[in-house]
Amino acid sequence: MKTPMQKSKPLLIMVMTVLLGIAAGPATAALNPTNFEEELAQLVIDGNVLLADMENMALSSFSMASQVSSLETSVQTYLYSVGNLYKTVAASTDNTTMSLTGDMLVPLQTLATISASLSQGLMNLSGQMVNLAPYTALTTLDASLASMLRLSDDIGVMADRILEMADKILIMADNIGIMADRILATQVIQSDNLVVLVDAGMTTQKNLLMLFSMYQL
């Protein structure tokens, strides 16, 4: 006949196993360099398509709201993709080391440039809105301005994620010395793009604030 201690032993083992599993937390997979390069390349392709759509956009006083809303949806979708890759990199920082390659650094440089160019494109659209405002219904202008504010915020978040991702990749690198010149070039390019992004973002905000004050939306 089993004693009470013998009967409770399997239960005790099961409880300890569950507790140890909770304490350890979910395991994170190491970042696969090949997959990372492929995802970076796809982000560059998608970013260039998004940028081309923005640069080719000519707003009209009648369709402004739907145009900007459609662009906002596209930017949010792209931001989601950037965010997913950023989360993968962030989760792998503590358990991954890898050798940097040009196929990693060049796309990261390109993504920084794309985010700065999107900010400039948004600035140009805000300038179009200023010119069209006197001929646009207030309801249309109001909806367009709301979408523009969300766009400005999304592009800012996107730029942050790209810069943070580049920093985390540098932390993982096991060939810093060999890649020193390229890494320095990457940091310079990112710094220059950040200046462009901030300047364009400030101009966009000024244009939107001017419209809000003029039309008291």
C-alpha cells in the first residue's frame, strides 16, 4: 500500500515541471542570416513600391480624403512588416552571433533612406493640401488631416524600428573589425537620413498646424 508521500510524488513532479517551464519562459530561436537577408531584400522592394506610389500621388480637392486614407493603409501594412522583422531581431539579440555581410548592411542603409524619403514625400503631400485647402470641403479636409497625422506618426515609428534593428544587428556581429569601414558608412548614412526625416517631419507638422489654425478643424 502506498503511503501519502508516495501518492503525492507524481503530482509534486508535475507541479515542479510546470513551474520550471514558466520560470524559463519561451525559448527564442537564433536569427537565421539567410532568412534575415531575404526579408530585408523584400522590405526594400516593398518600400520602393510604396515610395513610388507616394511620389506619384497628385491630390485633388474631391478625392483627397480617400487618397490619403489609402496611402495610410499601405504605410500601416509596411510598418507591420518592418515591425515583425524588428521583433525577430530583438528576440535573437541575446542568443545569436553572426558575421555581417554586405547583403545585410546595404539593405539596412537602403531602408533608412526609404524611411527618410517617405517623410519627404509626406511633406510634399502636406504642401499639396495647403494649396488645395481653399477649394476643399471642410469635412474632406478634416478627414485628410487626420490621416496625415497618423501617417506622420507611422513613418516616425518605422524609422525608429529600422535604426534600432541596425543597432541590434551590430551588437550580434562577430566580425566588427573586418567590417569597420562599412559599419561606419552605415552609421553615417543613417545619421544623415535621420536629419532629413526630422526636418521633413517638422515641415509636415507645420503645414498641418497651419491648416488646423486657418480652418479651425
